[in-house]
Amino acid sequence: MRICVVALGKIGLPLAVQFAGKGHQVVGADVDERVVRLVNEGSVPFPGEAELDVRLKEAVTAGRLRATADTAAAVADAEAVVLVVPLFVDAAGEPDFGWMDQATRAVAAGLRPGTLVSYETTLPVGTTRGRWAPMLEQGSGLAAGRDFALVFSPERVLTGRVFADLRRYPKLVGGIDDASARRGAEFYRAVLDFDARDDLPRPNGVWDLGSAEAAELAKLAETTYRDVNIGLANQFARYADAVGVDVNRVIEACNTQPYSHLHQPGIAVGGHCIPVYPRMYLWNDPAATVVRAAREANERMPAYAVELLAAAYGPLAGTGVLVLGAAYRGGVKETAFSGVFPLVAALREHGAQPYVSDPLYGAAELAALGLPPYAGEPVRAAVVQADHAEYRVLSAAELPGVRVLVDGRRVTDPARWAGVRRLVIGG
């Protein structure tokens, strides 16, 4: 097939490489000329994605993948178009469709009869049918469902392990009509491979959910579930702190029973997905009180960590405090909705002098993010914000003068912190 992938970001580029690896002819369209140039050179424009460097080079060298900034032209020559353009949500949960609208209009300008259009970006329920279908029809003069197929098929992968996740999880598809759904299912069967799994109710592969709306809700539901579960774990952790119980032992015990699947508490919930999609769901369903309460509980955790620190250390006014980790999770150079930002703000509210270090970020990069980089200044306390592997072997000897450590991820080794009061969230 001739396939166009719109937006060559941390999901779109691995998808394009996956499709090319299955023998298809792929053109990646992106508005960033730097990304286009690097991809055409066979160079990865961002770090950290397993297998991507080798597989990208192979696809480009074999002539099965190229990049362009001309989306309409790429679409005009494609049998299938897959969009993975970012959609942002503000603090109030209001989606910003700006980039998606722009990309959709560009796709419409090149759309030809018989083409399949698939949206993979997570969307509010009803967006594929209610927003994209009319926009594509207006820009192309074609009718959705009659002249071109239209489906929603959410990406369900985690950056850093995209290729493994593509094989591991069923590919969900929902069309605006039955014919679109069939085209979408045929397409994804031709571009993906699936691991055999005996833990699923039906064979791993492409699953037709019956409608675009069902597929949209499935992505929001599975991510919102995680946020609600973490919010519950965080509330249990805070209560465990109050009564002197180790919540990890409690969770471990609970999860031996097959109906309990409690997640782990922690200092922050970050990333492009878990903090964002519950807000998107609330945009659809503002009466969802459980979802709203969980989101609020998770947003309070960085401030709670600072309260734990202040209770153990005493007044923080004028105290140097080192925040360990700017990334939203260990091993990933990404700060989307990272807990580092509210954590630094909470420390400042207590009068502390925060500093930030991260093995993946240099001082200039931290400063560009508005974070005060650590350059060896005297600090009397430290807070672990990201679960980088490097912190597993960090010791008190490397931070002389630190009296209190709040490990928000339970990643440090207690034996390495003798003489320092070490606290974890939830006992």
C-alpha cells in the first residue's frame, strides 16, 4: 500500500517505520522542516525509542520511507492516511483543536476517492464523526463513508517501547459506518503484527468496537481508569502516613486477591496521557464526580510531598532543596505535565530555595524549562521526583549536608541513606 502518516512525532514516526517494515510505501508528513530533513537522512529526531534508530535507517535506505512538509501532496498519492497530530487540553480541560484542524484541512486538500483516513490521536467522544468528517467533506468535496472511509483507532503505546506495545495490545478500530470499519480493520491487519496472548477474551489482533464513538470512549476510559486508580492509591497512602502504616505492604496484600488491582501511589502523575485524558473525558461528561475527584487528588500530591518534607525538616524558609528528576518518568527525556513544576512551585511557597537536577538534562535545558539548575549549591534536603535508574544507587555521601530525603517514587536504597531521615509517600 501507499500510506501517508501525518505528524512524525514520538508515536507517528515509529508507526511510519512499522508500516514501512511490513513492505509498504510510506510518506511521513510533518510541518517541522528539521524533522523532515532528519528523517530523510535516516536520523532519529528525538532520543529514547527502542529499535527506532536501526529500523528507521533500514526503511529509508530501502526506499520505503521518506518525509515531506507537503501534507496535501502526500495524501493525494496515498491509499491510507493515518493522523497522529498532538491535541492539547488546557488546565480547565478545554481541548485545543488548532493543530488537528490544520492537519485535517491539509488532508482534505489532497483527499481522493477510495482513501482510508484513520485518526489515532486521542479525542473526545464524538469528534471523529462530528468534527473531522464534516471538515474532510468540506475541504475535499467528497462524502465520508461513501467516497472515503473514516475510522478512529487510538494509539495505545508508551514512548520508549512503541514497537513492543504495537505487538502486545489489540488494535482497536471504530468506523463511522460498517464499510469504514471493515477498511480500517483490513488496513491494520496488513501493517501490524500481534503477539499471541492467552489472557485475552478473544485472539489478539484488530478489534472492531462497532463505532468511532466506542473506540474514542475506550481510549479515554482505559487511561482515566489508571488516573482514578492512582488517585485512590494516593488517598490510601496519605491515610497510611497518618496512621503509621506502610501502604506498599497493604497494596501488595490486597493485590493477591484477583479482584484487586491497586496501582502504586507517588509524588506526581505526569506525561501526555494520564493527566490529560481524564480532563478530556470530563469535557464530555462533566458530571463524572469520581473522575474529577481523582484528578484533583493526584494534582495535590507534589504539594503533599513538600508538606511531608516540612513536617520532618522544620520550616523551609531559606533552605536549599534539591529536586531529583525533571522528567515525568524515569528514563524518558520528557517533561510533559511533570511533577517537577508544581513541586518547585510548592517549595517556593514554603520559602525554600529549590534546585533541579536530572541525568537526562543539562543546566541550560533545565533553565530553558524555567527550572533552577543545580550546580553544587549547599542543600539540606532532597526530593526524588522521577524514578531514574541512577537514583537507585544514589547515596547520602553524594549529597553531603542533606538531612531529610523525601523519596516520592520509592526508588532509593534505604541502606545508602544512613544518617539521613528518609521518607516515602505512604509510610
